[in-house]
Amino acid sequence: MGRPTIADIAARVGVSKGAVSFALNGRPGVSEETRARVLKVAEEMKWRPHSAARALGGARAEAAGLVIARPARTIGVEPFFAHLLSGLQAGLSAGAVALHLLVVEDTAAEIEVYRRWASEGRVDGFILVDLQVRDPRIEVIEELGVPAVVLGGPGPHGSLSSVWADDRQAMLSIADYLAALGHTRIAHVSGLPAFRHTQRRVRALRDSARRLSLREVVSVPTDFSDAQGAAATRALLSRKQRPTAIVYDSDLMAVAGLGVAAEMRVSVPDELSIVAFDDSVLTQIVHPSLTALSRDTFALGRRVAETLLGAIADPATPVNVRTPTPVLTVRESTSAADKEL
């Protein structure tokens, strides 16, 4: 059987081709029951819009899609995503393009959304976040033929454009600074191990251990939540030889770790130095204020949006955009290590 058409779907459902077109494009003119039947049959037949026909028709959804496979509760309190989304919307609005956002449970569900939105013509392009090692989403997006930008790198990522910052170099700068303060036992409360940026940070810290003759480094994976960040900190500070410095992959976890240190009566920074990997207002309003890697996340989101608009206008020319490496901003949460600890 060749590529399924609107006529094939109409024959299967028992409606006109016009009704199928209305249902697939989200237009009025059919009942919700008919729309649901059409969409179900289209998915069963693996129907996809014909890109050439769509281009000839000049049809644009004037929308970009962002699907995030993380717990919704975690996303709701994560400053990084709030700033990123603000920047994305600002950049897309300049091109009169809306942002469709959906939070799902896992990668499989994320991929299904890509397939559905592409088949329904809901978006003109996708933004992929949380780049994974051997990421299965890249091949799916290429198969769908929808322009997309990956936030993460370095590239290339097949035929997709990308925007990224050097997580490895950022972690190396933290390790250098802590080693210069005399810290030799450094812990890392990281994100999910399947993420590319998590692995780059873990490897950078491990490489720094050899390069800087550190006595011990350890990375503890989490889901980026404050609860797991606190639990990881509690376990690390309960060790007989506890770390004298902890690096957190998010501000939220760093603030949670600061609270655990207070709970366990571990003085920051006298007995423990803390560094956060992002630099939101959270790092500045706690006491002591947190040393952090600073970057303009709003500007990062805007750059991703601009890159996606370029990819939609010229999908045949992918670009790989490197943004500035985050810079360490030193505050009150770091100090020289006590040699007696």
C-alpha cells in the first residue's frame, strides 16, 4: 500500500474528504465525535501531511511546539525553564508565532506528541530540550520532515539545527576554582544520567580529579527536584569523609542542599562550599548567597526561537549556534577549605 491519503481516511471513516480535512486541520465544520474518529484512523494508517502539498497551499500553523518529558511539579518550580520559556515566547512573538507547550511523562509519550502534532499540522517547527545520549527523537523529527532546533550540543544532530553552551568548560571552571581554594573532596548533585549535558558535566569533573590531583569526586544523579537534591545532600553529608564542596546542577537543588546543611549544622561556607549551575534570583536571596554559573537564560531562549524561525524559513540549511559559556559569579557560599576537615 502506498502513502495513505485523505481519500483513504475518508473511505475508512465513511465521511467526505472535506470533513477529513476539517478534522485534521482543527477547523470547525465537523462534530467532535467525527473529529476523534478521523484522528484515530489517521494515526492507525500512519497518515502524514504531504510536505510539498502543504508548501504549495501556503498553509502555516504560525506556531512552534515544545514538549518536555519531566514531572510537571518539578517544571513548575524550576527557574531555568521559566526564564527559557519567557525568552522563547519573546523571540517567537517577534515573528507572530505562538508557542504550544506540553509536559509529558517520558520520551515515548513525547515522540507520540511529535507525530500527532505533525500529522495534524499544528506546528511549523519543534524545539527539543534535554538532549539525550543516542537521542531517539532526532531520527523521528527527521522522518517527520518538520523543522526543529535542538537546545544542547555540541552538534551536529543529523539535519537539525542546534543552540548550545559548553557544559564541559563550565564544569571545568568550577573545578579549577574549588581546587584553587584547596578543596580536594568534591561532590556533584547532577541531573538525569540519560541527558547529554549531565554526562558532559560528570566526565568534566572526573577528568578534573586526575588533572588537579583531587582526592575524591563523586556524582549523584537526581531528577532535578528539590526533594531528591535534599536527599542526595543528606547522604553526602552523612559520610564519614564528607565532601568539602558540592556542585548542584540547578539552583533549586542548591537551595535545598543549603537547607540540609543548616539542618545538619554544617556551616556554609566554613565547612562546606556550595556552587549552583544556574544563576537565578534564588541564588541571591538566600543566606549565604550562592556562588553560581551566570548566564542570560532569557537571551538563550530568544536565540533558540530566532534559530527556529530561521530553520522554518530555510529548512535545508541547518546551523549550529554556540552561545557564551556561563561565567562563575562568586558569592558568599564558597571559601577556602579547612585543611583539618
